[in-house]
Amino acid sequence: MSDLAASRTATRWLLVALAAFAVLAAIVAASLVHMGSFDVAADRPHSQPVFWLMNTVRERSVAIRAAGIEMPSDLTDAKRIASGAAQYDEMCGVCHLAPGMKRTEISRGLYPRAPELRRKSELTPAEQFWVVKHGLKMTGMPAWGVTHDDELLWDVVAFLRKLPELNADQYQALVKSAPKTHGEMMQGMEMDGSHGHDHDDEPKQ
């Protein structure tokens, strides 16, 4: 047998072995799923490999999908930040907490644990907007874009950029200074028909 023929034969056997391994791996994975081997209980943390994998998948998914989002130029506007503060206090604080706030029963029971957003985030404004709008599977993070206008969600992002600078008193003062409550904003948009969703602000999934 020539060297070329021997090489082709070896390649074929390698491909057969890889295919067999893939089939075996699929059978093992299906068996483990059927037996309920993966513990989905929120009070049982992931193993380190699973934790790393899920974190990496989430981070890359958000980064890719947020890449095409254009953020407003007025995220430092005081009224926008105050508006976002009121919404954060109503919608987010129970899980993500706030300056001077102790952990709530809900925040203690979540897994993965909701990040304390009073601490500086590594996410860009676009990534924060994407997460707030679309939520995150298997984390308890809801998709606020289902019920909230993009402008309101950008208000939340504007506040999130300011939040790490605030102490408890400043936080409460900012919440109280909001021009309108979240409920009033939503009611006003429903009455004038302006509530809606712009799905052209990021690449198609």
C-alpha cells in the first residue's frame, strides 16, 4: 500500500472514530438528561466548569447582540437620571439592591445571584440596555422591553451609570426628585398610544 493510500485510510478511520465518539457523547448526554442528573435547584450552585461555561455564554451573547445598539447622547441628563432612579427603585431594587439597602428575601433566593448594581459594572451602556430590555434566561432577570418603552429603559441605563457614585441619602433624594412616577409614565404612554417597541436598535438574533 502506497503512503498516499495509507494516509487516506488513516483519515477515514479517524473520521469514523470521531463520528462514533460524537454519537456516543450524544447518547450519554441524552441519558443524563433523561435521568435528571443535572440539578436545577436554585439552592445548589453550579460546578465550576458549568458556572464558567454559562457565564461565558451569557457574556458573549450579550456583547455580540449589543454591538449594534446606538446609545442616546444625553445619558448624563439630570431629568433622565432621576426618571431612571424612580423606575429602578420600583422595578429593580428588590433584586439588585440599592445604597444602604440590606439584602431582601428575593435577592437571597436567586441563583445565580443578581449583581448588586450599586457596584461598578463592566457592561457598556449598550450592553446594559440590551439586558434590561431583553432579560436573561435562567437568571430571573425579566425582559422589561415587553412592557416598557425604549426611552424609559434608557432612563434606567442613565441611572445605572450614576448609581455607583451615590450613597443612601443621595439615592433616596434622587428617587424622590423624579418628575413622574413609573406608573404615571406608563399610563400616559398607554393613553396617547405612544407605547411601543423599536426592534431595529440591535442586530437580528
